[in-house]
Amino acid sequence: MLPAARPPARPPAWRSARAKCGCWRPRCGSGPCQPVASLCVSAVLGTTATDGTMVAVYDLGGHGRPALLVHAAGFLAQVLEPLASELDGAIASWAPDLRGHGCSGAPPGDDFAWGGFALDVIASARLVAGEIDTDAIPRYERLVETSRVQLLGIGHSVGATALLLAEASRPGTFSALYCYEPILVPAGERQPIGTPNPLAEAARRRTATFSSRKVAADRYQSSRALSRLDPKVLAAYVAHGFADCPDGSVTLRCLPDHEALVYENGMASDAFDRLGDVRCPVTVAVGTSSLDRGRASAPAVVAALPDARLVEVEELGHLGPLESPAEVAASVLDAFGTPTA
């Protein structure tokens, strides 16, 4: 059995990406959690090539079975703190900022092919499992049952797709996955990069800079999409999703053009073709109010996975984990058969 007790608190260990890889992301602001490591991803899908992307990984707290929580496009790790809080007592939560998001670096050449998100997930999983030695973070053997942590994965949208790609590329990384509306495009529906994409076009029009966090919060509270977010989620997004500028204004850490590239690469991704390589049990969850591609394609995704089932979460949309962390947490615990302590 994995111990339920939490390892000692990790020391803050964010180091400038510039010092190691020549790339850079702004520092995180102060808050309840800090990056516990910045990793230079050196293993690319089992090869020895160096990707060089820096990945910030956070300990979101909690006691129980260790799990990696992976956010959706345009967001960052800390928006999953309310979900992690709801899982406390059954699950100990960790979360990375995917490349180009939060405090993680952008990929070389701004290449946002979705296979790169799998690299971020694999590096983060190896860190949690104690498989990566760094000067900044010791191994935490109390998490290790044998030679590897029996790690759970919980992902939302592109984060869910990243989990599936990571497990397909490195079988055994996860013991089970919970994927809320993963974005996977069957071969006949793919579009080459450069094809008109409404989500990408909307992202490029997004306001990136506000005079203050309060102004940003007021704007988002009146937004049709973001006003549905749980207040704690929205507060976390505003607190951590912006970098401070010298003139007192704040600017999005996830650049609008980078977010747009994520969407364009998603429509061109062949991730759907890799589903047959995922061997661990997978729960694919959808919101009954969702109008997104993730809900529409879910039955085909479940059919393509060797060991999967489909569940619905009532009255939630595509942003379900951010709209109602408590309801999604209940669905997660049911899927993993994990009672609260």
C-alpha cells in the first residue's frame, strides 16, 4: 500500500530557465504553492534527443494516492488547486504548467505539436516518482511502493490528451487515467496548420494586458465563458496567470499567439491514432451541457481505447473541472474507487 502521509514540504526550487536552457519565463508571484522544480526535458519519446523545454511542477497538497493533474489550454496548474482541495484525503495532487503556459518555457521554435505536451507530462511524472535527481529537490522515497510510484493521472481537455499520449509513449507511467473531454481528432477530420480555426482566431484577439489584476478579474467576471468558473478557480487564474509588468500592469503568461498555436496544432494532431497503445484503465468523462468537440468525440475515443468507460457529469460544460471542482472530484473518486479518508 502507498502511504497516505505526505512527504515533508518541498523547498522553493524555481530556478531561472535562462541559467540552464537559454529560455525564460517570468517568475511566479507569491502564493500558496511554488514550483518545486524546473526541468530540462532531455528524453523525447524514448529517444536521447534534447527538447530543452523547461517545465514548472507544483505540489498542490493533499493526502492519499499520488496523482498528476494536467490543465487545459490557456490555463495553468494553479486553476486546479480547488479540484486538488476537493480530492484531499484520497489523493495527493501535483500539477505541471504545460509548455508555453504559466511559468514553463515555450518549446523550441514555438513548435506546439501536441506530442510536446506528452514530454511535459512524462518529465513531471518522473519527478513525482523520484526518478529524476536534481540539486533542487531530493527524492521522496515515502511515495515509492517499489521502483515506481503507482501514479494516477487526471487531465482536462488538452491536458487529458497529454496524459493519454504520455501513457501511450511510456506505458506504465500511470496506473489509471481520468480524462475530462480530451481533444482527439479522427484522421478524416484533421486540418493542416493554417486552416481557419475559430478558437485560434479568438485566442489571437484576446486582450493580453490589463492595467491591474482587478481590471482583469472584472472583465472575466462579465465574460460569458469565464463567468461560469468557480470563484476560487477564477481567483487563482487572475492571481497566477498574469506576470507583473514594470509599469504596474499585468500581462498573460500564456501568450495569445501561443494559445492559438495550441489550437491549430490540436486539429492537426494524430493523437487519436495512438489510443490503442494506452494500456491502463481510462475513464473518459464529459459534461452533459458541453457543446465541445471533446463531448462529441468521446464515444469514438472510448471505443478506440483498450480499457475505457464513458461517464457523464451532470449540467457541466467543457470547462467542468473549473466550473464545479466538487462535482468533478466526486466523479474522479468514483472512477478510481478511492474513498476519502
